[in-house]
Amino acid sequence: MKHISAHIKRSSERSRQTERGELMRYFVEKLNAGREQDGLPPISMGRMGKMLEKIPTKDLYYIKSVCDEAKNFSKKFWWLLNPDKYDKGKKS
């Protein structure tokens, strides 16, 4: 029989998980897989949180669905975060 503290610790860990955190973890895993192949350093959860802090959760679901359908997940993700940055280069 386990001590009661084993059950309390487990329940507190679950309560800290949020749907936004799960989406951030999904983006980090997908982006870091491609970055590792290219020899770039991985993106941390803190950095991902800072990049996505002003984007509502419902929009993150949209970004996820669009990126999943795209040929290149990483390229589509970065374009959706800041399309103006990539459109300026084509106009010049």
C-alpha cells in the first residue's frame, strides 16, 4: 500500500498541465526535430512561451492545424507568426 503523499504529488502534477502548455510542447517537439537536422540549437519551452504569449489559445489550434497540413511544418509556423517579415523580402 502506497503512502498518501504519493497520490497527492501525482495529482498536483496533473493540475499544472494546460491545453496551452500541451500545444507549446507540441510545437517545440516538431520544430526542434527539424532544427536538430539543420544543426541549429533547440528552442526551449521558455522561448516558445515568450513567442506565443500574445496569441490566444484558439489561434494556436488554428496554427497547429494549418502547420500539420503544410509540406514544411517549420516554414509554415514561422510564416504564420510573422508574415510581414517574409513578404518584405519578396517585394524588394
